[in-house]
Amino acid sequence: MDPPRVGIVCAGSVTVFRISPQGRQVATSVLSPGDWFENVFPMASHERTFYQADQPLTVAWLEATTFQRVMRTYPDFGLELIRGQVRRLADVEARVSQNALDTVAGTVALAILQMAEREGRTDLHVTHEELAQRLGTVRESVSLAISKLRRAGVLAPARNRKRLISIPEPAEARAVRRLPRGERLAFRIRRAGGMPGRALEFAGGHTVQRIGFVADRHGPSAGGRDPPPNFASNVPAWAATTRSLVLSNALRSPALTTAALARSPERSPVRSVTVSPFLTVLRCAECAHADDPRRPQTVCTHCGGTLLPEYDTTAMAARLSKAEVAARPRGLWRYAELLPVGDLARAPNLGEGDTPLLPLRRLSAHLGLRDVWLKDEGANPTGTFKARGAAVGVARALELGLRELAIPTAGNAGSAWAAYAAAAGVTLHVVMPVETPEPIKAECRAYGADVTEVRGVISDAGRVVAARCAAHGWFDVSTMKEPYRVDGKKTMGLELVEAFDWDPPDVLLYPTGGGVGLIGIWKAMEELAALGWIDAKRTRLVAVQAAGCRPIVDAFATGAASAQRVADPQTIAAGLRVPLPFAHRLILRILRATRGTAVAVSDAEIRAGMRTLASVEGIFACPEGASLVPALQVLAARGDVRPEERVVLLNTGNGLKYTHLVPPGDGVPIGPPVV
Ligand SMILES: [Zn+2]
Ligand SMILES: [Zn+2]
């Protein structure tokens, strides 16, 4: 966790925004000099919080210990802070009662008055959009309310300058607040100029994740990790504005130097999350035999089945809350207790997880659906969801003392493991089919992996790996012979459920080759239910496969408990070219237990899906991810997905490694000839 500390606004003002689970940006309050925020007290919000500076900003940071010392030594300091909190609370109460009792027009008028009073000035640089964000509504409602107020004579006519609200006298504004509607309030409205977009970004309400400035419209970025400019020199200015405070001790303390700020790099919070003591055993999914996670394991020592990490969720529930998770920095490691890694400080971290969840508005309208989303795993390091499995798998290998790993791959697992092996300083041997796309081979070479190409498919690569591991003593980290990557992929499910405010979506479509991600997402929901964080509702999981390699689809259709190996798997989607997924029995059980289904689509449909997602939604997906588009079309047409249901497409990777699947003239208009 980030070190507990208190930030005090010294100069400038800050608007606090929350991002609601629906993705709406809501401004919750404005902090002005003397106001403060903290991550010392255990409170949290489920939403993402941003602090945006409205003008150049100076913040004084006090470490928790310094803060406590100052509070004890200077009671006036504490009183001043309490006064500020009371004022903010009063604002919130006024707004809540207003929202409950009044019309939108009244709410808008009150918001304008509050801003005028707080800022003590007459010109409010606020757009309709910003007012809408403050009030948690949409711009259209605010614009409508403002024209209503205008017609009622409360606002002056707009003239030609529309967007900036100006109040002649705060005193007058205060008086108007007590007057019934219809009294005249001379708001002058004119357009706001471009406001500097300097921002401090925080995550999860109280935990400082990133301190820095984003580019504003008037100048270049000050750089993501720079401390606020003029930090030290502005502290006395703030001390002067709050005259009753004596801060000489605090000013001398190391907490209030730019050097102290520079010593808190972005990634340090992630690495210091408490070690999970909750991993108990590796449980076989087939025979329930338990294996010891403190030793290197591959498959069940009893029956050869798939091993899954198992956690003491009862003990975990007593010590961990949703709010605590929500307050942590974004990314895969925020779910530390639900991950098998013990030594987080040594785990390689390339910024995995926290991928965007995007509403597919145009596509869903086209399909007659209303609530379709895409989780875009293409945003991960190395451009695919494999980064999640590799981050956790390599971290476990490292703490188990394994230093030379080997992996057979159809492509993306190889580059992801190569990247994390590089970051961890572990040797990796990659064996892949010659047909693997060139960008992926290049990635593996760049990451310094030992690359061998074989004729055939991934199972042929697997045989080569097995032989060499036996000969050289390397450790085989093949999919599902390595029991930990599944929990890395599980975080896709954890993020998804958390993003929807712990309400699992109705349906999830998953491109299923090896099926580890599907198993992970199912495991996420089972564990969240065991923690008591979600109810009995389960997302219906849909496995999507290619027509030329559909072992799960066929077995599901016949009601079989296990799938049959496909003799000659054929598809352009390499990730779906898995003749028999190792965990086929488990996958089939999961599809049935969640009342899901399995769908196959043709290569032509996959290509069309790539173009559709890219041209209609602006998302260039890998072929595996794009296969979900035609699959959703099938489900919608069959009535397997109802229009009002919340559907998530899990796009497993970025399309940039697959440009060969979108050749010129392939279904898109040909431009003028290249000379
Ligand atoms: Zn077993
Ligand atoms: Zn994998």
C-alpha cells in the first residue's frame, strides 16, 4: 500500500471526480486552499477518483506520523482542518437534500450559488458539461435547466456567450438563494476558455497511485512523475493564508520536501501489498487430491488431472473487504490475497491488468442488444491476456527457485512468458510452430528467449519441450501443467465483477483454445461467492471456438463429459488451434454449471468480425477476440441472449500482430494506387 499520508492544498483548487461503475464522471467536491485529503483513515470508495487541478496547484504532503505529531503539538491546526471538513460536509448535505427535493433547475441554481460562495468571486468558469458532472447528470439536462431559469427570469439572457456563468455579487447570490424561483438573478453566461488540464490522479478513493501532471492545452506535460512545481516555495504561502497555523516543525520534516515526493515512485505501492497467507493446497479438479504448493508441481500426482490453487476464503473474508480492495492501486496485484504469490516484492511487474471495459454501443444497437461490453485485454503488456498468466506464473517459478523454464506455445503465451522471464532474470526456452506470426517470433527474440521453431501445431511443440526438459532439467510450464497462471488469468474475472460493482454480468463470451482464461473467470466468481462478496448469480459462460477446431462445441452439443481430439485442426486463429484442451473435462463442467453454451464460427466470420469491431467500434482485436462478434450474432439470433441482458465479450489480444489477416482490398474499399 501507499504510505499513509495527508495532502493539504496550499495554492490553487482541485475538483474531485469519481468515475461511477457505469463510466460516468461525477464531480463530488472542490478542494480549495486549506482543504485536505488522506489515505490514513480506512475509508474507501468503489469508484475511481481523480483530482483535477483547476489552476496550477501546490499540495503539501505530510506522512501519517508527521501528521499525528503536528495534530498533537498544534491543536489549532486540527481545528482548522475540522472547520474545512464541516464546510464540505455542509455542502454535501445541502446538495443531497436539494437533489431529493427539488427540480433539476433548482439543483443547478444551487450548485451555481455554492460555487460562487465558495470561490468568493463572480465569474465562474464552468461549462454546462462540468455542471452536469458535478451534479451527476447529463449536459442536456443542465442546458435545459439553464434555459428554464432564463425563461423564468432567474438568469439573464444568454446573448452570444453561452458557457461561462458569472454572478455580479456573491452577496446578491446568497440573497437569491433564499428567494423563491422567479426572482431575478443576473447570471451572465459566456463561453469558458480552455482551462489548464493539470491533474493529479488517484485511484480507489484514498490511495495515491500516481502523482503528476498531464498535458494541458497550453503547454507540454510536466511529466508523469514530477512533483508539483514550486512545491517547497509555496508552502509558506499556504501557511500565510491560514494564519493560525504554525508549521515550522512540519516544514523542517523530511515529509515536506520534494526529495521525499520523488522517493515515492508509482510502482512501490504494488510491491508492498501484504503477503497472502491464504493459499492452502493445489487441488485436483478431477479427483480432489491435494498437492503441496510449497514444492514445484505440474499436474495431479494422483491422477494427472488439472491442479487449481485453493484458498482459505473463510479466513480471508474475516480480514479482507471489498472496500479495502477498491482502495488499492489498480492492476492485477490489487487482488494479492487471491493470488498464489508469496513474495510480491520480487514479482516482475510490467503494468499487467486493469484493462479497459468498453461499451459497444454501435455494435449492440446493430444486434438489437442494449448492454454489450468488451474487456480489452489487448491493453496488457505484450498485447494479450497472456501477460496475466505469465506475471503470476513467473513470479511463482521465481519463489520456488526455478531458474530455467521451457514453454510450448501457439504464439502469445511465448512472448508474454519471455517478457516476464526477462524482467525476472529467468531463462526461458520457447518452442513454437513455424507458422507463428513473425511479430510474435520477433518479440520472443527481443526478450532474449531461446526460440526453437517446429513443424506442426502446439502439441508437436509440447513434445519437443517435454523431451528437452527431461534431458536438461528445465521446468515445463506448459498450459495447465503449470498450476498458477490460471490465477493470473482469474483476475480478468475479478476486475470484471468489481467494475460492475460486484454484480456479475449475465453472459460472457470467451474465445476458447486451451480454456485457461475461461476456467480462471469461473474460479474468480466461485471465490468471490465463497467470500460472500457476490450472491448466487453466475455469469453464463460461452466458449467460442473455430469451425475447424471445435472439440468443446461438439462435446457440449452431445452432452459428453469429455471432448475428442481434433485430428487436423484448421483455423486462422492460432489461439483457437488447440486440438484437445488439457482441461477439457473441467471446461465442459463449467459451461454446464453456469448454464452457458458453446458456439463455433468460421474463419470467414472471424475475419469479418475483425473488420466489424475495428470499423464500427474502433477496436482492432486479435482473431480469437474477433470470433466473439459472429458468435454473439448467433446467440442473439437464437434468443440465447435477451436484449436487456448485460453481455461481455472478452477480447484476448490486440490485432496489431495479425495485420496479415487484413490484407488490402479484403472487403474494404481500395484507395487510390500507391505511386
Ligand atoms: Zn487428481
Ligand atoms: Zn495460456
